[in-house]
Amino acid sequence: MTGSEASPTFRLAYVPGVTPAKWVRIWNERRPDVPLTLVPVPATEASDVLRRGEADAGLVRLPVDRTVLSAIPLYTEATVVVAPKDHVVTAAEEVSLDELADEVVLHPLDDVLGWEQPPGEPAFERPATTEDAIEHVASGIGILYVPQSLARLHHRKDLTYRTVVDAPQSDVALSWPEEATTELVEDFIGIVRGRTVNSTRGRTPPPAQPKTKGKRTEAPARRKPAAGKGTGRTGTTGKNPRGSSGGAKGTKRGKPRGR
């Protein structure tokens, strides 16, 4: 690497409500040689950030421009209604849009649920952001529909939320510029899809190494003893001298005769 070449990094954009911590941890374990930089972006600007190349990939909310960006849906979030803690909505665990039809509904400009106008009575003006809308809910101006992760992100002690069973939902996806599907992007795709560290799907597998056959070594042949030569404790004839009739064990000593 020359002095003019920058060290490789991976820039991951993410929108409010999305928590990339688990995937970042796995990335750091598998690719400690490539630092991952998180780039927080507003949901309405995520696609533009990717198109301009200001991030290599992003955890975004659908839809995105599929003529330019690739996307892999990851999960779908439930939609909740945010209301004051003393609101009638708290009487049930789940509610429907019909049950909230008479409520004043806040519709922020950065709404991610995709409807032109939420059911209910429109508020006098549209807040600029979801965070601003949360403040209006706390002031008693109206209620707010958001994905559950945004309700958690902007949690306040004086507010609560309940699941809305028939409201539009928000899909979270991994997205990146189609023409910039780099090796690092493929690595991150593998992580969010749960591939193992040894998986080569989507990547060019390394060339197979030729197998080397080990040479078989044979034990040297045992040499036969030459004729007339013994092994161990044998004599010149190959016989044990103690085993002969003239040996010490082959002769019995008689009792001495008495005189």
C-alpha cells in the first residue's frame, strides 16, 4: 500500500429507530481489519445519501428507488399510536383505526408510514419532524402513529403507546447502490442474512489447494542372522550352553559314599 492509498473502511448509514449494534458487533469480529463507521441519517434523506456515495450501504425504510438501489428486506415493524398516559387508548392492549377515528392526528413531514393523511381529524399544521410531533402529543394536541421503534426512541414518562392492528407498517431493509456492490458490501449482506463466517455465497471462493500425497515410508527389512551366528545369549553353534547335557544343570551330584 502506498502512502496515497487510504485504509479501507465500511460506512453504514442508518435511519432513526433502527439499531445496527448486533450486526456491527459481528462485523468487528469478522473484519477487524476494516473499521465500520456508522452514519446516522434522517429517513427522508437515506436514499440520497446512498446515491451520492456518502455511505457504502444503509439500514433504511422502504420504499427506495429500485432503479438505482438494491434492497434486501430485513423485518417489518408494528405500528403504534402514541398518546398521553391518561388517554382512553390505554384501556386496551391493541386498538383499531376505527376506534381512533374521532381523534386529532398529528402527521409529521418525515412520516415513514407512507399515507397521504392518517385516519382521524387532521391537526392544524404538520410538525416538521417526528420528534416535534411527540412534543405536541405531550402537550395534549393530538395522537401520533409511528413504527414501534420510533415510539421507543422518543419515549417520555408522560406518554405511552398501543399497537394499532390495522395500520400500515414500516419495512426495514439493507440497501446500497446497485453499481457499487463491493466485496465489503457482500460481507455485510452475509452478516445480515445470518451466513456463517466460512460461507462463500455471493463471494468468489478461494482457489482450491492441490492435495499433496504423503510418501509412504516402509520399515527397513530385518536382516537374517548369518549361519553359525546366534542372537542374544547364544554360543557359537546357536545353542544355549546351559541347555546341553554337559552343562551345570544337566549333571546331578550324588551323595558321598560313606567310609
